Amino acid sequence: MRIVCLFNFIVVTVFGMGLSTAFCDILWTRRRRLFMAGSMAVILIFQGVVYFEGGASMASRLYPLITHVPLAAALCILNKRCLWPTISVLTAYLCCQLRRWIALLAVAVFPGGAILQDTVELIVTLPLLLVLMWFIAPSVRSVSQYPASVQIQFGLIPALYYGFDYATRIYTELLMSGNMAVLEFMPFVCSVAYLMFVFRISAEEWTRSRLEEIQKCLNLQILQAVREIETLRESQQKTRIYRHDLRHHMLFLLSCIENGKYGQAREYIGEICSGIEGNQVTVYCQNEVANLILSAFVGRAGDFDIPIEVRAEISRNIPVSESDLCVLLCNALENALHACQRQKEKGLFGMIKIIIREKNEKIFLQIANSCDEEVLFDRGIPIAGETGHGLGVRSICAIVEQYGGVYDFKVKGGQFVLSVSL
């Protein structure tokens, strides 16, 4: 009986140490494996000394000091962190109760007492360890990549059960006393943990859905912006073709004049001028994308008699991708244009001023538009007054944060001013 109990004591220790190691996210090298194997051997030897000197009761009482503390310390050294190795040890201890529960079920069904319990625990140890290491350990290790708050929430039940088990079963006999508060403590903890889990999952699901919605809108905006750039590039190409064919146009006009077909010549000249004006791209700076976008919005503003003042000084190669520059400019100019349109609808003056500069590999952008409306801000970011709006502002903020830049929204002197540095 004593030999079976001792053997079971050793096996459960190996089970817990192996599972703790599997739960801990460590890149295993040969040196680290040797260190861990040596640590386990020292722990087993120390356990044996305590067991033979003080008996099973003493070994059980000192188990946290002679096993869990040195095991967690060894894992902390290898993992170079303290929180997750500790949670790994506590979680492995919780899983050890699976052995005991299966054995207690067997004792409840078949007669055999303590020796049957120890025997069943020994039999199920290896299969249970393999199942947990193969199927459960990868999922447990993945939690170590989450923020510390999530790791603490994950380790809350194992930690509470660890304290509860030692406080009511090893160090005292409260669990056997029949006290209802003690008996209902762990069900209470499980209920609270379940509710916290449901609340967190609900919040995470809402956040994920919101991010997916924003991402979808951003993708549509990028797609539209890329299409607009391609359209403007085609228009610019047509203008180049017109210039290239200028000699042919002049020869045709000369032929019309020589043959007295002045009306046909006038019509042809008007047709050519309309084509060229419709595809003209104004050169504001050396950057092609900026020129295309600015030209497009200046043209759109002209259709509504909204004056735009542009000062652009950026080079061809800037530390911002074409798609990000396109989304940034298109969203900012679209918002400014809509604000000025609302001004015009009220019979008020509307104007847009654009400044884009480059210095020391940094881009500075300032877009100011007339605004007599009250603008609400949340943490310095304007809030859209209508459902479905405000995605443009979020797009601007996301791009600026992506490049580690800063942004500022403010209303000053009857103007809404957006300033960006990235």
C-alpha cells in the first residue's frame, strides 16, 4: 500500500511538471531541455527526502514549497517572464484533478478503497497526459500571446481552485465538514467566471464586428481612390496624346483655312479645346498622385463655385504609399468639400485652403474649410452627427497612427482645420 502510494506520488509529480512545461510557451533548445530535466530531477529527489523523513502527510503539506515554487521558478528562468509560467503551473495543478476525479468515480462504482483509487490514477495518468499535451496544450499556450489582463482572467479559476483545495482539504478539513459556504464556493466561482467570460466574449464580438465594418469601408474607399487615380492617369495620358498629335491637328486646320472652311475649323478647334480642358491635370508639386487628386477636387469644387487655394511642395518619392496618400487626401478633401457645399446651401461663403509640405522626410498637411456649424469632439476627434458618417475621419486617424504621426482637428476663426504630420 505504501509503495503504491509513493509511486502514485511520484507519477502525479511527473504528470504535473510535464503538463506545466507543455503549457508554458518556451522555445526548447537542447540546453533548455537539459536544464528542465535537471530541475525536475532535483525536485523529485527533494520530494523523496521529505516523503521518507516526514511521511505522505508532511510531503502533501509542503508540496507547494518543494514542487510548485521551484517548478515555477525554473519555468520563469526559461521563459524570462513570471506571470505565464505561474499560470501554467496552476493550470497543470487543476488538470491533475482529472486523475483524481476519474479514480473517485471508479471507487464509487467498484469496491476497492484507497488502493483502487491509487491504481486507477496510475493507469489513467499516461493516456490523460498524452491527450492534454496533444490536444489542449497548444490552445493553452496561445493564451500567453494575449495581454496580461486576459492571462490573469484565464488563470483566475486555477489560482482560486489551488488556494481552495489546499485551504479546505490539505491544511484543514473544511471540505469534509459539510459547511455549505465551503461546498458552494467553487460552483460560485465557476458561475462568476462564466458570466465574465460571456461578457468578455460579447464585447470582443462587438469590437470585432465593428472593426470588420470599418475595414470593409476602408477597403471600399481605397478601391474607389485607386480607381480615381487610374481614371486621372488615363486623362493625363489623353492630354499627352493630344499634345503629341498637335502637328496633325495644325495640318488639318491649315487645310481647312486654305480651302475656306472656316466654320469647320472653328468647330474642330472647339472640340480639341474641350477635350484638352476636360483632361487637364494641374501640376502643383512633383508628386504625381497628389497632383491627380488635387486636380480632381479642384475641378469638383469649381463645379460648385467653391474656391480652393492650393500650396503643395512635396517630392515624387515620399515616405507614404500611394494608396495611403490617396485615402488620406481624398477623405480630408471630401469632408472639406461637403462642409463647403453645406455652407453654399445656407447662402454662406465657402472656401478651402490646402497646404502640403515636406521637410526632413516628414509630410505636413493642413486643410482648412469654412465652417459655421457647431462641431462635437470626442477626445479631440470630431463626431459625425449622422449614422454611417465619420468613417473618413477614422480612416485619416488610422493612416496617421500607422506611420507614427500626429493629427489635430479644431475649429478656429470660422474654419474647420485639419492638421496632419507624418
